[in-house]
Amino acid sequence: MKLLTILSAIVLLAYPFAVYYGLNQWGVGTVAAVLGVLFILRIIGGNKTRLRELKYIAWVSGAMGLVLALLAITFKDTSWFTYYPVIVNMLMLTLFACSLWQKESMVERFARLQEPELPDYAVSYTRSVTKVWCLFFVINGSVSLLTSFLSLDIWTLYNGLISYLLAGSLFAAEFLVRIYVKRKNE
């Protein structure tokens, strides 16, 4: 089961390319069926994660993916597949933003998985990083929505490559800033 969960996670990361290739090779019905199975595995695999919020993301994103696949089959319309990245961004925005009103922000929770005892400056820093990620999800989700109304080629390029490069760049920049903040405060 663990292998299937890992496989479904990899395929869902490559979701835009899977949609692009699948639609060009097999059509709506086959793509919806394959993705439906992967979304079910995502829901099941969500039970294995340590953070309950990530479980919710797996459950809700898997359920919404199933709904989109069913809508694509029902209406024989491939555009339903293009809304999945928008939904994932909305879910992540909701998760990160809601954590700002809780004792620990989402980034602080991730940080505590590696370093359970965080100093006060680090707690403040993780709250700021959570806000930056919220802004990222707003912008990325908006662009993802915009690309849903453009060609499948553009949608695939943005959602399958550019958005990942932007997220990776944000991770890298945050890592460098974190090193600077840590050195400055210790």
C-alpha cells in the first residue's frame, strides 16, 4: 500500500503533464478513470501523514479531484481537469491563513517537526514566513485560475513547471533568509 501511495503522490505532482499527455493520447474518460483511482489512493494515503492538517489536505484535495473527474466525464469537458491546481492553492491558502489565528502557525508546526524547542525569534519568523506563503498561494492560485481559460499547453507549462519553479525559488530564498536570521539572533 505504501508503494501505491508514493506512486499516486508522484503522479499527482506531475498532474498537469499527466492531464496533458493523457488527454492527447486517450481522452477524457480514460484520464478521468486513472486520476479517479489516484485521487482515491490520495484520500487513503492521507491517513498516514503526521500532521492532521495535511490529512485534511489529502482528503479534501482527493475528494475535489474525484468531483472534477466526474464532472469531466459527465459533461465530456476537459476544462474541469484544469481547476485542480486552483483548488490545491485554495486549500493551502486556507490551511496556512487559518493557522495564523492559532497558537502555532503552519510553518512553525513544520519547523517543530525538526526542532521541537524553537526560540522566540524563530516563532516570530515562522509566522512571517506563513504570511509570505499565504501571499504566494493567492498569486499562484490566481495565475492557475487564469491559465485554466487559456490553451492546455500554457496551462501545463505554468502549472507543471513554472509554479513549481516559483515555489522552489521561494523555498530557497526562505532557507537563505532563515540562515541569516538564525546567525543574527544567536
